[in-house]
Amino acid sequence: MRQYLVVAHRTLGGAHLMEHLHELRVADPYCRFHLVVPRYHPDDTPPDPDASDMTAQRALNDILERMAEMGMGAEGHTGDTDPVIAVSDAMSIIDPAHLAAIIVSTLPRRESPWWQGNVPDRLRHQFPDIPITHVVANEVPVA
């Protein structure tokens, strides 16, 4: 069974990402998704780990419920604020033999701290044997 590791936060559940996951599911109805939702806090607020954890967990719970309603097999967990570290941590519980790709979802280039922080390329460097797919939101989600 093919598995995809999906890392997203602010774009989690966005049309661009859901369309991509749906296409993968159509191509392989038995594929599964493991979602990693890094903790996040806005740059204009002081870091609050408890609030960041709760926000990430709420986003994860919402998308897992939505994907279950769509008949898409998914599981997931929250992770480190650095998405590369969050993915590295997730790799300890995922069998790389079944991992088809890592999918990273970002905001548009001008708005994306992950894109500005070179997250897709950092993931390619960290996991050279795993395909990395970068999907980009068309717009910034309303918070």
C-alpha cells in the first residue's frame, strides 16, 4: 500500500492540496496519507507553545474528520515548528519502503515562511531518495 506523508499547516485543507490528494487517491484507491501538522504561531505574537499545540491539533482533527467523510484513509500527528524537523520525526514511525512521496504544501511565494525558508529544497536534501512534491496555495487562507 502506497503512503504519502503530507506536511502542511496554514494550507491544510486548502483546495490546492485537497485536489492533489484526491488525484492521488483516484490513481490508487488504496493509498493512505499521513499528515504532519507543524506547530505554528504568527510572527507578530509572542510564542505560546500551548496555544500552538492546540491550534495544530485542532487543524489536524478537522482535516482528519473531513478526509474520513471523503473516504480518504488518513492519520497524522502534530510536530515541531520547523517542518523539516517535523517530517524527520515522522519518518521514525513511517515505513520508507511504502512511502511514495513527501508532499509539502505552502502559501504563495510572497506569503510563505516555508518557501522563504527553503523548506522544499531542505526536504529534498534531507531525503534524497524520496520524491518531494511541492504544492502551492493560490491564495492566503483567511485565519
